[in-house]
Amino acid sequence: MMPAAQPLSPVPSTTQVAALAPAPQSNTLVSVPSNAYVHQIESGESLYTVARRYNVTAQAIIQANGFSSPDKIYVGQKIVIPGKASTLAALGPKPSASQAVDTLAPAEKPLAAPVAVASLDQQPKTPAATVKPLAPLSDAGPAPVAEAKPLEQPKSEPVLSGADKFRWPISGRVITDFANSKGTGINIEAPEGTAVRAAENGQVIYAGSGVEGYGNLILIRHPNGYVSAYAHLKDMNVAKGTVVNRGDNIGTAGKTGGVAKSQLHFELRKGATPVDPVPLLAS
């Protein structure tokens, strides 16, 4: 996802995608090493999709180009890809924008039989900022901008709690349902600072604020093959790699990422496919 979120509601979707607006007249690169490869940004690309394309980290690209923020890119811009030019050039044509956006990377092979669950989305029925769909995120995920103190890590791999359905991550009024969120998730209204709970046992695969429009975002992979997403958080109490139990306090509701009022955008995805989370949540 519940409160407005776009592809988490009133917020841009998952990855920061290069704007379609006209590119600035000039593009100045920081000192370009002789062995560097230069890539020209195309519509639908973000630093994270480009980094995955060339098997480098987004942070390495940011440092190589002297960017102050990972979202300061535009269509037509030329950026330095650190590494040997001959190796990078051999990687072939880049994926199309349609392949680069709107898909959450499939979760690893389920550890147990899937449990009925819902999907995540955003987009309140009340006016909200337009948000782009959550872009594909690998286990590595975009470089976290901010990570919170992790919960104590259990020694064993996560297993399902045994419950028939996922638990509600927070109590509140659903202000954007799955249909109105364009099939991404739900937005739940809640006072700022309200505890957000893990919907089921699992492992945190991303905790940061590098996904445009989602603000502080946490992604948890569950043993049944689902991935749950929690966006617009004020605080995050877990970090990537943290193993959490159903009901653990993973953060607090907020209004980060472009929403006007405090809420939680919640999503549930089976592999790369978003599903309506409400029927999969315990009553």
C-alpha cells in the first residue's frame, strides 16, 4: 500500500524515472576517466535501472558524476558509467522503458505454500499527487538513503506464522482502495507516528527512501512468495536483511514522499503481480 499512495498513492511510483520534460540545454560531466563509458538517459530510465543494466551500483554512478541527488537526471542526459568501456559496451542495447518500470522483481522461490494475501497500492480518493508505479527492485534494491536501527535478528530463516491470512499493518480508514489505486495497493489513513506492523513473518529486502514518490519505504519478502510494501513512513525501525515476525513494529506512519496527510500505502505482490490486499487480510 489504506492511505493514499501511488503506485503507492499520491506519490510517484517505485523508482525514480527520468522525466519526459525537455532536457536542459547543456550536460556537463565531471572529469571523465579515459576508460569510462558514457550512457545517454532514455525515457523511462532511472539511475537504478541503468546501474542494473551495467552491473554497477547506483552509488558508483552518483559518485562518478558528482550528483547531489539520484533523481536529478533527465532524458537525453549523458552520464559516466564507471568501469572499462569495452566491457560495458559489450553488454548490448538497454531494455525498453516498459521493461524497466512498473514491475517489482519476482521474489525468490517460496519457502512454503502461499498464504492468501493482498496487494499494495496508493492513490487516495481525495486529490493527491500523481505517483509512478513501483519499479523493479532486486534484492539489492536502490541504495538506501536512510536506514533505521534494525530489530534483533533471529538465527533461523523466516517461516510462516501459521495464520490463514496476513494481518493489517495498521488500523485506520482505507482512503484509497485497490481499484482507485490503479491496481497497486491501498492507502490507510492514520495519525503521524502510529506504529506500522509487519503483515507476516519475513525478511526485509529494502529499507530506504530512494524510490520516487514513496518516501520512506520498507519491502518485506515472505516465505510464501509474497512481498509486502509499506510506504510514506515517518520512521523506519528495520534495515535491509532484518528478519521480522508477524506484528513486529517496523516503523511509523507519516507523510513522506509527497502525500499531504499522514497515511500508510500498503501493497502485496505475488512475485511481480500486485493483488488486492483486502481479501487477504484478516478481518
